[in-house]
Amino acid sequence: LLRKSQTFSIMKFFQFREQLFRRRQTNNGAHQTDLLDLKCAGLSDEKLFKQILRKLQKNKHVKKVDLFGNSLADGVIPLAMMLSSNKSIRSLKLDQNRMSCANLAAIALGLQTNSTIEECTFDFNHIGPAGAKAFAKMLCSNDSITNISFRFNRIGSDGAEGFAKMLRVNKTIKRITLRGNGIGNQGAIAIMKALKENTTVEYIDLSFNEFQGRIVAVALMDLLVSNHTMKVFRLWDNAIGNGAIIAKGLSQNRGLESLYLGKNGIDDDGTTALAVALERNKTLKTICLYQNKIGTKGITALASGLERNFTLENLQIDGCEGDDEDERETAYCAAIKKIDHLLRLNLSGRANIYMNDSSLPHSLWAYVFARVSEQPDVLYSFLQTKPDLFIS
């Protein structure tokens, strides 16, 4: 009798075969999925896995392959061989497969001759510094991969420096996720310095990486001053602090749209500096400041800074949820309410409303007001600013 896991693997295999041949069997032009979903399919059976890979090697229709949670460490070599010749797969997910540094080095070797893969994810494996450096070396000459993810892989500072070297020469990577890898100050600074020379990365996640202090804040400031290509930067839970230094970079940045600084030890003085930077910044739409050391002074400064910022739409900060009426009426809570009001003004088009010479045609203002008709405070603010629109 087959074990339960083997039975499940065989069932998945027949589902897989049906998907691969479905296009040949249908001639009615109906839409067919391009995803081969083999998550948690029990493919640790090497013989079964090789059968699937042989089919994939010649297949021209499957664009996305998800192999999450299959413990494929022993099947990496045949997988790498398939990748070296396959011309259809665009996305490969190998998360949580107990892969080692040697396993990733083999995958990197297979991808050297692959020119179609665009996305690779290796989250929650055991790749380590050597595996990260091997993959980064392959990316130095790769011009098809645009999105990589290595969350929680213990790559350390050495692995981060390998990626930093790659970022100086690679011209195609747009998204890179290195969350939870213990890269420390050395790794973080290396990556930030490399990004100063990079003009293609638009999204980077360095959250939960155990770096901290003024030296990292200065590197971040320099990066924000120099790089105007990056759109999203995630730095959650790294104890950077030094908000005033970060603010200097943010005030001069002209490209970033989302900055996540939650749980970074930023105090009232740092928040006040960030508020001043928001008055000057014209591109940021989201800033996350959850779980920092922000009190009434800092939150009041943010509310004041937003009076002159027309672009920010989402400010994530610890709220005011007290049940007591007196507690809800504190200065902190009053500032939270003001921030909420100003953000809704921005979302409703305050930039156009407050421009002296608005480019919005007169006839379209009725639609603008219709959008905010259920927000009396927003509507009132707009009418105060544009009373001439109601003068016949």
C-alpha cells in the first residue's frame, strides 16, 4: 500500500499532466491557466519529480511554477538542468524547500543559460552567505530576472555584500527582498552604498535585519539624496533611530513614494525633523511610523507639517483608541484627527484645489465635489478655497 504522502504526490502528478496537455485537447479558444501549482505536493520522491521535470523541459505553455514546501534539496540538480534549457517559465517559486548554499549554487548554474526567468523566490530556506554570493554572481551577467526574494535565509553581512556588488553592475533587477537575514550594519551600509549607483531597483525590503544607529542613518540619508529611482523602501524593525538625519535625505529626495520606518526607535525630535521634511518632499505618498517613540510633540509636528504637504496619502502611526472621553480629547488625539482630515483632503485632490492656477477644467469640478460629498469636512474645506466655482 502507498503511504498517504505518496498517494497525494501521484494525485498531484496526474493533475499536472492534465494541465500540461489541456491546451492540445481544447480547440475552442477558452482561456487556460499558465500556473503550475505544486505547493506542498510531496515531491521529495526523486523519481516522480524527475518525471515532472522531463515534461516541463519541453513544455511551452506553463509560465509560472510554484514548488513551495516540497523539501526539494535532493532534486535540485535535475531542476537546474531543466531550467538551463526551458524557454517558457517566467516565474519560479522555491520557498521553504530546505535548500542549502550548495543547492542554490546549482540553481544559479542552471540559470546562467536561461534568458526567460523573470522572478525567483527562495524564502525560508537555509541558503546562507555562500549561496547568496553564488546567486548574486550569476545575476551580475543576467539580463532577464527582475524580481528576487530571499526572506529569512541567514545570508548575513557576507551575503549582503555579495548582493551589493551585484547591484553595482546589474541593470535589470527592479525588486529585491532580503527581509530577516541578519545582515547587520556592515551588510546594510554595503547595500545602501551600492544603491547610490543603481538606477533600476524600484523596491527593496531590508526589514528585520539587525542594523542600527547613526552610521546606518547617515548611509540612508546619502542614499535618499542620491537615488531618485527607488519607489518603495521597507526598513521595519531595525532600531535606526536618528530621525533628524533621515529627514535630511527625505527632504531632498525626488522619487520615493513609500518609506516604512516602523519600530525604529524614532523619538519626538526625529519625528519633528521628518515633519519638516514632509513640507518639502513632493513625491512621498506613504510613510510608516508605527511603534516608534512618538509622543504629543512629534504627532503635533506631523499634523503641522501636513498642512503644507499635498501629496502624502497614508501616514501609518499609532492611533488614539482610548475609551475615556477625556483621553480622546488630548492634544495627541486632536493631532491624530487633524492628520486624518488632511490626508483625506490629499486623497480627494487638495493639490489641484490649492494651486493658484489649476489646470483642471472648470466643468470637471462638479465631479471632484461629488467624490467628497459624503465627507462634509473635506467638502467644506474645498468650498472655502474655491468659492468662485459657485458664482454664476
